[in-house]
Amino acid sequence: MNWPHKDLLDVSQLSLEDVDVVMRTAASFREINTRPVKKVPTLKGKSIVLFFAEPSTRTKTSFDIAGKRLSADTFSLAKTGSSLQKGETLKDTVLTLQAMNPDAIVIRHNASGAAAFVARRVSCAVINAGDGWHAHPTQALLDLRTLLDIWETVEGKTVLILGDVAHSRVARSNCRLLSMLGAHVRLCAPRTLLPWDAEALGATVFHEVEPALEGVDAVMCLRLQLERQEAGLLPDLREYANRYCLTSERLRYAAPDVKVLHPGPINRGVEIASDLADAGNSLILDQVASGVAVRMALLFLHITRKDKGASL
Amino acid sequence: MTSPALAVTNVRVPGRDGVFDLLVADGRVLELVAHDAAARYPEARTLAGRGWLLLPGLTDAHTHLREPGQEWKEDIASGLAAAAAGGFTNIMCMANTSPVNDNAAVTRLMLRRAEASWPAGPRLFPVGALTVGLAGRVLAPMGELRQAGCVAFSNDGEPVADTEIFRRALEYAADLAPVIDHCEDPFMAKGSGANEGTASARLGLRGQPDVAEAIQVARDVLLADYLRVPVHLAHVSCRRSVELIAAAKKRGAPVTAETCPHYLLMTDAALFGYETMAKVNPPLRTDDDRAALLEALRAGVIDIVATDHAPHADHEKETPFENAKNGISGLETALAGLWELVRRGKLTPEDVVERMAWRPAAIFGLPVNRFAPGDPADFILFDPDEAWVVSPENLRSKGKNTPLLGQSLTGRVMLTAVAGVIVHTLDPSA
């Protein structure tokens, strides 16, 4: 296995072949997660730092489980209770981590570009677990893995990303990855929640939800951060839900076997109706399962890229 | 005629045919004469000009020298050294120090520091605060500030949001000194350092739209027109502002404007890779804005080029983009930057002299050398063909924060003199 990348900063760095490798590797790891003993020795003796400078439960847990199932040692560094809270700069934190010589650093940070900042300063692999509004490549890859479990390919499919695109790294990475693979991507949000020149992301832009849903094969709902209201970007949650909440009624505009995804954590009744989140066409829990497999694959590919004879 | 103490020989002068010698006595220009006429004064000290360009000393209407209060970024001594190396003989320093330069004691401290660190160095002209503490509420004691030595007033960095207060400040200042305004709507994406556009969308950075600047430019030019009092617009960065300024000038409003070398030479494409050295406020804009600014400078809609020299320590730039400080260390690369535009045929050498020396000195009433007898002997020798690489080691400023680091520039200040005294030279024989 010759993985060409030291770091995973965003999906835009990946070739179609790279994406295929990640998908196939993840599929092969998924079987491990269904065994009674969910552990293989693949990354035994390797250490992974989980550096989460922004609150996260599911992504961090997902990486933690992924590392442990491959027998790596995982270490957590959170913002609270760490020297980051004592005013240490990111540069100093990174140099300190580097001195401990880990095999990979998984980073979540509120500043766009933070993962690239870290990657430039350490010799080990850096995996971006979300940087500001910029990118969340592992989420996009796990969403793709989830869709490919249902469909043979995403090429020619139409996927709607619905919600707060402006502040969403999930939207940016998914938009890039899906367009790269030949899917038609639509974005739908009020103008206040769209980035400048949203079309430049390679998508068709809608401001009303019904026309946006017309004939789509999948809908990805985005989490609405509650502070957007305080920033004056929308009137209130009720108004937002009235106009943009994904409901069964609205979903009738979509293709008959439409799939529904959400990166979580969900605000029931705000961006997605409660019954829809639990409905048969919801892939939300499949996404969580894919997440562990995809992250196992990414940790494996990045950590063993230079090891001789590394194998599954 | 007084006999010259100094003869600068064998120099070329923009806008004049031939080779010249400059004769200097008592810190003043005696005469600009045809080359070799200086040989008539064997007692004068000779400075070989080597066929370089003789330019008047430059005036920078916009620097941040950080003293008092932020001496780890820059202090007055290092700022003056950077000015001398960049060819500036007059520099104006902004009031956003700590404490703020909103009272005569701070102004006098700045001037004393300059005098103590380098009595014969480039001249320092403080800009006083427009409002107390730059808070935008109470007018600063502008009469006292002017008496202490301030040559202009500005809330630079903290633009006055309250239009009523700003109007009254303009009126009050009108009989004292020009007001310089940093035009930025303080509520619209204040100081994010990234132009709102394709680059910010792709990088996931909060965008600062050009209209946040232009809206304030519109307010200012309307006030200047209505009140018939002068206003100088700092670091104009976009086409929308240029169009408003052009219209106001056409109506005869007493408006002057500056831009900076980085807005003439760079665009927001420089941000890819989250390059914090290119983070500046206002942010680098698009290629269309760059072209509009250049055209406006040629046409005189933009009056002057200032550096907005904003030195920062390494650790203040070595951070993720959104945490990095805004600003570019600009004193030492400004002239070479503008000369790049001369080489491309976009500006003439005379344009550079007008926009970086004569016009800024005229707007703010500072000493100026037009090479007429009696003018202060503030001059530089500039080698337009000398290539040099911008590196931390060859910058005198404490602030090494420039996106030009590692790049090669062509055109270098070989010597700077203030009132006939050499304050900077790269020529060991001088």
C-alpha cells in the first residue's frame, strides 16, 4: 500500500484513486467492527494524539475507537484542562506534541487553516478533524462511504446540502468531494447562511427548500449553530424551521427513495423533523458506523505509509 | 554664492535630461548643476553618485512605530532606522500607541525619543488622536496636540462610528491640522483580514467586504463636501472607494487619499495557504481593485502612496490566520515595490517622486525638497538596477512581517540624507 500523503487536510488533495483506496480500505475494516473481539494488532505500538481544541464528542470518540480497534495508543488533549487554556500558542502546543514523537495527530480547531498550520510544523501525519469553516475531510469521506453502501456510485446523483453552509466545513468538504466524483450538488439556505460566491464551490444554489428538493437522491442536513441568531443572520429558530426544516411533507418533492443524512449532533425540529431523523430512509446511524471504519482506514493509511510490509 | 559643503556628483534626476551634481550647504540645497560643475568647488566633500537616481527624501504619511507601549514590535529608534533605509526623511506615526497619543505629554515623549535616539535622523511627525483614547466619544485636545507637534489627527484603526461626533471632529480640526480617516464600517466584519470573495469562501475565512470601506468613504466625502473641510482617506484599497473619491473631487470637495504599495502589487490570491504575512487591514482585494487603484494613482484621484508600516513580532504572525495580527512591515520595501510598477511601465519615475515625496509633504505641510535653492537637503540615491533579497537580516525594522520575505526586489536605496547629513548608506566609501 503506497499512500502518497503525509497529511489529510482536505479532500481537495485526493485523487479519484486515493478516494477509491480509502473507500476500499474502510470497507475491509468494517468487518472488524462486527466481530465479537473488535481489535486487530495492525497499529500496535503506534501512538495517536487526539488534539481537540474545540468541543467534540462524536468525532473524537469515533477516532478514539478507530485507533483502539487497530491497537494504537490514543491520547487526548482537549482545550479545557490543557495549557491551551493557559494561553499557550498553537505553535508551542504543536512543538510540544512533536517532541513527544507521536505517529499521528488528529486535530480539531476553531481556526480555518489550523490543521495546515500544524502539518507544516510536525513530521508525523496530521489528520484534519475539522478546522474552522474550512474543511472536514473525514466527515465527507464517511458520508461518501455511507452513500456507496446504498448506491454503486454517486456519479449522476443529485445531493442537496441544506442549512448553514456559510459556517460549515462539512458542507465545503462534501461539496468538493461529491462534485469531484460527478454528483450534482445543490446548496440551499437563506442568503445570510451562504458564503460569498457559493457557486464557486461547484454547486447550484437555492434559497427556497421545495425547489431545491425537486428530484434529489439524497439530502444532507447541516446543524444550525444557535449563535447564528445572535449574530443577526436569522430571525429565530421557529422562523428558520418554518422555512428550512426538512419534513416528510417537503421530502415528497425529492426522488422516491431519497436518503437523509446529518453529520450530527442534530437539533430535532430545527433542521430536521424528529420523525424523519428516525425514519427508514435516514442514514444518520449508518454514518456513525461508517465513521469508525473510514477513520480506521485513514489512520492505517497515514501511519503505515512508510512501514515495510504493513498489511491489513 | 555660499560655497558648498557637500557635492553629490554624477546623478540622474527624474524628469530632467542629463547628468547632474547636487550642491549642498548648511543642510540646504544650494543648486542642482550640470555634472562636473562641482569640480569648481574642490573644498566641498564629494559624494560619488555613480549615475544613480537622485530623488527627494520621501514622506510617509502613515506608519505605526509602536512606542510607547508595544516596543517588542518596534520602537521609535528602530522605526527611524527602517525609515532611513527605505529612503524616508519624514515619517508620520499614528496615535494607536499605549497610552494613546491623545495628549501633549505623549506627543512630547515621542518627539524626545526621536531626538534622543537620533538627533540628525529622519524627522518624526506624530499624528494625534482625533478622540480621547481613540474611543470615538470625546474630541481629543487637538489645539494642545498641534502645539506639541502633531501634524494631523486620526482615529486610525478605531474609526469613529458616530457620524455626529465625526462631523464635529472634522469641523473642530479644520483650523488646526488635516484629519486622516481609516474608512471601515465598524460593524461589518471588522478587521477579518480577508477580502469577502472567492478566496475567503474557499478558505473558510470570515470575509471583510469592500463595501465596508466604501460606505465609510461615502460618508466622509459627503461630509467634506457639505462642510467644506478637508479629510484625508487612509489606505484606500478598492475600486468602489476610488469611484466615490473621484466623484467627490470632481465636485470640488476637499478630499485627499492614499493607498499602499501592497494594494498596488498584490491581491487576495496571496492568502491561499493561509499566509498570515499577507493579512492586513483593509485586506488585499481583487485584481480589478488593484487595477483601479493604479489608474487612480496615475490620474491623481489617489494623491499619495503611504506604507501603513505595521510591524509585528514573529509570534504574532506565526499563528492560524484568524488569530494573526493585521499588518505589513512596509518602510523598507515601499520604494522598490513602486519601482516594480515603473519597470512595468505603469508609473513614471516622476509619478513616484510626486506620490511618495512632494504631494504627501504638501498635504501635511512638511519640509520638502524640490531641488530648488534653499530647500532642505533631504535626498536619496537610488540604484534602480540593484537586486536584493528581502530577509529578516537586512530589514532594520523590528517587524520582519512582510509577504515579500525571501523575494528578490530590483531597485535599492543606496544612501539617504536628511538636511545634508547621511543617515543611511550601503556605499562603504560614502
